[in-house]
Amino acid sequence: MTKNQIRIEMRQLRNHIAVLKRNNDNTAIRKRLFKTEEYQSCIRLFTFISFQSEVDTIEIINQALQDQKKVYAPRVEGNNMDFYEINHLDGLIPSKYGVPEPSAEEIGKYHFNNEVPLTGENLMLLPGLAFDKAGNRIGYGAGYYDRYLAAYPPKIFYKVALAYDFQLVDTIPSEEYDIKADMILLPSQVIRCNK
């Protein structure tokens, strides 16, 4: 299958998960995340804001804020994505694609400063449509995360993919510039990709 065929199939499967199953899976994924050493020790959490049938990140964000972690959410402008600190969910507005993102008023206040010493302190939650055990991922095709992460040394972010069990596939075609996940969190298991 091509990447586009996988995208289409995974979107269809994800869009048809029963509400109770989705809620149970989201709870299981959250519990697994909160138990990881990587979450417990991170200072900064970089996370997508869940949209439509993606794994829910709203409760993750609320818990991270309660845990006094700095939480950063992406905002897209043109072909670029950048992360901005959020202290609550009230300042989010729909992007041109309908995806919640920090408002223009919020982004002037809390921009992620890449001058800060970062090793081991940053956990990034990756969205995506499909993943394999090697950490390869198929995103939505725009390359925002690949470009963003390529601008930083590889160990600055510990990258965790959040996915439903059916989104784990045998192999994903990967290219040189594709950024891999370090860990995949599924309702049924935790996969450490670089071990």
C-alpha cells in the first residue's frame, strides 16, 4: 500500500470507532502516558490539540497543567509550524483547517525559546494516522512535524506517538527526512522504538 492509501484506510477506521470504545481507549492511553518515566520527568510537554477522531489530548493537557508542566501547542502559519505555551484551553481558536490552535493574542505571550537548555526535559506527543514498531509514522502529508523537528538536534525532544491499536501496522515506507517516534502508546501496550 502507498502512504496515501494507508492514510485513507486509517482515517476511515478511526472515524468509525464506537464512542464507548474510543473513550475506553483514550483513558488507557492516558494512563500509560502518565506512568512513563518520560512524562513524569519532563518539564515541557509539546502536544497536538486533538481534532475529530484523533486520540484525545485535552485530558492530557489538563493533567499536565495540574502537574505544573509547561504545555506547548502548535500553531500553523503558511508552511511553518511553531509551538506556543498555553496555560489553559480557553485561548484556542480553530485554524483554517478547523484544528484548535493558540490564538494570535496568546502567541505573543509565550513562544517556545529554543535557547533554553533542553536535553531530557521535553516530551513531544506526535499525531499520525499509522505507525510501525520501528517508530516510522504516516502523518497527514503536510510534513509540519518533520520540518519542525528537523530544525533541532535529535535528542532534544523525546517523541511519543499516541495511537489506537489498529493504527499499528507491520511496516511503513520511510524516507530520509522522516522523523521517527521514540515510543508508541497504544491502549494495549507501550512500544519503545529505539531499544
